[in-house]
Amino acid sequence: MDMREWHTKATQITPDIYCLEIPTPFNVGAVNVYLVKGEKLTLIDVGPKTDEAWQALTEGLQAAGVSVEEIEQIVLTHHHVDHCGQLEKVRQKSGALTLAHPQAAPYVELDAEFMNFHDQFFLQLYKKSGVPSDKLIIIEKFHKLMTTFSEPSQIDLKLKHGQPVPHLPEWQVLYTPGHSQSHLSLYRERDRTMIGGDHIIGHISSNAFIEPPRDRSGARPLTLVQYRTALQMCADMEIEQVLAGHGEIVRNHRELISSRLQKNWSRTDTLRSLLADKELTAYELTTLLFPAIYEKELPLTLSETLGHIDLLMILHQIEVREQDGVLYYHL
């Protein structure tokens, strides 16, 4: 990567907010990290654990007139490695405290017992979904991705929906799950600004990733149903600008949300048409819905398929039959 393009990338959005664009090794491209100058100097997300991301973060902060050592607190929008991977490095350099949703903690800590539960959850889920045994290596790859691009760290203060952000009293925490179970956004009523993480992104639709349940029971969260509900909550709010985790500022949040919700129904129609004259597993549906990318992006595409199956199941628009531990769907 040519690092010259990343030099001094710090865009001032409001008198107290700077956007730092941080490169990532992932298909999603660069991640936006936000510096908020409040009672305490606050960093919203940190980027992945790579040399390029660290260089971009330190240079971006310098361009905004501060150093890593001056950061006093870090707020995580969610636990995905492109947003939290270099958390520990920032903490070690600055002594900053980390604030996040409670659900982020086991991922950020890379807690061994939780990670084992996490892998077992996906093994069972993928088997039920009809994923061929030779494709189950994806679980190991996903685990390796987490440990490669992040390192164990900790959450010092757990945030709840509706509370003001400590030392940023104008900002309110919004719990916006769906893309991840730990996802939160920040909202400031004065200028109707939302720091939205991956909840609302302009140029791509956020994936509602399937994740293990918080109580470790068998019932997984219905992530697309959650995500749609959290989007509808935001559509009812007065928001002038969403500072997204990737890409440009979103200024038309209602139209964007309406279009995303409509696309869900288009996809459920496609899914029903695929089931018109045969039974299929979630994996088979994934290969038909995403023929070009399902092999490369299996966790993402299977999550998308399962989310739309959930929508159809709660509306009793499709039926399911279990055979030999595999679920088969039909009209």
C-alpha cells in the first residue's frame, strides 16, 4: 500500500469533530475514526491492528492537532476488528479508558472460553444450514482473522441505551443492534448529528451478521429483524447528518433507510421464488442468491440469507422441516 495517500488525513466536520480515514486490509476499504474534542479528548473507534492503520491514526491525529498520548477515552461503536483492532495499542500509549456496549467485552478481551463457545455456535449453525463439511474451515479462518487484526484488550465502562456519554454530556448513547450485537451509535440533539458506526452507511448496505446469543442459550438473535427495528427507530429521529463508519456523510437518512427496508422485501420475494417448487437448505439458498461471492464471503452471505429466512418464518410465509440435523425450507 502506498502510504502517501494517507498522510495527514483529518477532515474537520464540526468545530469539535474530526474524521480520520484509516486503511484496512478488508474488502470494505477504509474505516472512519472520529476524534471528538469534549471535556475529555475522545476517540470513536480505532481501526484494525496493522502497521498502516497505526501510521494513519498517528498522522491523522497529528493533523488534527493532537497526539495518541493525549487521548483520554475511547468509545467503540462495535467489536468488529476493523473498528477495534488496535484498541490495546492506543490504550498502552495513552492510558485512555474504553467505553462500549457490554456485548463487546468478550470479543475485545478475546476471552478463550467465549471464543470456544463462539466457534461451537457457528459449527452447529453451519451444519444445520447444510454447509458442506469441507467448507467448515471458514470457522477457523474467521477465528484467525480476529486474532490477526486485533489483540486482547478490555472495556472499562459499559454503556446503556439512552445514557449520556461520560465527559461528552451533549452526546446520547443509542443501542442500534443488528450489524453486531454490541453496536451502538451516538446522537447529539443540538446539531442533529449521529455518529453511526456501521449502522447507517451510504454506499453499501450493512450486513446483519448472525452472532451467538448473549445468554448462551440455543436461540440465536434474529439479527435482520433487530437491524430493521433499529433502523426504523433512527428513521423517526431528526438527524441532519450521519457520520458513518465507512464512506461519506449520510444526509438523507430517511430515504436511505426506506430504500434499505424495501430491498429486504425484494430479497424475500426472490427467496420465496427459489422455494417455489423445491426444498432448499440455507446454504443452497445462499449459493443461488449470491453465486458470485458466496464462497469468498460465506459468513456474510449466509448471515444475509438466514436473516431473510427469519423474516419469512416470523410471518409464516415459509415452512421448515428438519432431517438428520439439517433444516430444509419450503413454501
